[in-house]
Amino acid sequence: MTILVGIDGSTPSRSALEWATSRARSLGEGVRLVHVIDDEWGIAGRDVAQQAEDAGADVIESARRAAGVPVEELVLHGSPAWTLAGLAGPDDLVVVGTHKTGFLHGRALGSRSIVVASLAAGSVAVIPDAAVPRTRQSIVVGVAAGSWETAVAFGAAEAERTGEELLLVHCVPEDAPAAVLDDGNRLLGEARRYAAEHSTAAHVRSRISRRAPAVALLDASRSARLLVVAPTRGSVDRAGFLGSVTHAILLNITCPVVIAR
């Protein structure tokens, strides 16, 4: 797995770099630093384009010094989100920062992190702007029918790597009949067994929530080290490639989120 970090010198990208290098360090790996110079700078003229080139070199150099792990540096031209997403293979992890924190309750256009998460072939980690407190604990995984195995496997591996508890959350409607609850409990049982196959050390808990999925997962992960979800595509017409639940989570992010593919 290659860890690609999108950097642009902003506070969110520094948070992404810190998260990615911490993970790489614990795995004994390096990272690939990617800075994409927006082609739109060239429209403004040669001098402005040169300033963008110089600024990009500074961003890369600053990130290299801060990384503390082996790095590969890559400077490209193009649309930042689309170019970064296009670099990732199915087994790669792309790490990006986001300034979107807190509960917005609505759609917001133009978030590069959401574009990357929608388009990348591999898994994507979206890291909120604020630094992650060291007191955060647990790895939370959203378990949705039909699309949970990869998310649970990723979460179990992270729980074993970090020594944190693994919490599996499945959501059903508040007025769901008993049969739906029974199905949910069976699904969580399968997910617990699957998690045990991927981590022999992690302590695994599970619970059913009667709240809306995005609200339940955001609430469960408010003090978590990581939230892992699958890129469900149930509402493509309303929320783009990710599905409405994942889209809402990224708009209202409360902790680092991994969309596991």
C-alpha cells in the first residue's frame, strides 16, 4: 500500500500530513507527498504561474522536513482534487485534509476532500482541520448491509495496530419491526466474527442504533480515533458518488474518517 498525501501548505493539509506520517511511522513505511499546481494559475499570466511554481516548491520542502519518514515528492499540474484522486491505485491510501468540521446540516459545494473521496480508486482518509487529541480512543466502523467487509477489515487492522477497542455500529429505523432488528443483530454477529479473523488482539464491541445512519456514526465517533465507512452509493442522484450517508459524514466530520475500498 502506498500512502499518498495531498499537500498545499494549508492547515488542513498539515493535519493530513501529520496523520499520514504517524501511521506510516508505525508501519515502517514512507509516504508520497503530492502537490498539484492548479492550471488556473496559468490563465492569470506567466508571472503568477511562476509564483505558483515557487510556492509549490516551498510547500514540498516544508512538508519533507516535517515528515520524519522516507518521502517521495511529486509536483504536478492540473485540477488538484481530480489529479490527486487519479494517482491512487486500488490498494493505495490517499490522505487529505478538510476544513469542514461541525454540523452543517446541508450540502456544500467545492470541497476537494469530497471530490477525492468520490473519485479515488483506493481508500481515502479525510482528516479534519483541528488536531486530533491524544486522548481519543476506539475505532468505529459503520456496518451497512451489503457493503461492510472491507470497512470492518480495515477497522480491525487499525484497532490491532493502535491497541484501541473496535466498535461496530449498525443502524435501523426507529420504527423498524422486530424482524429488521433480528437481521441487524445477525449482521453484527457476522461482522464481529469477520473482525476476529482480521485481528486476534482487538477487543470488539457492537451495537444497533435507532438513529439516522450519518447522525449515529458521527455521534459514536465524536471521541473516536477513527471512523471507517464503506462508500455506499444508495443516493447517487442526491449526493454524488459516495452515497448520502458518507457524503453527510464528510460534511460534518468530527474525527478522521476513512472511506475503505
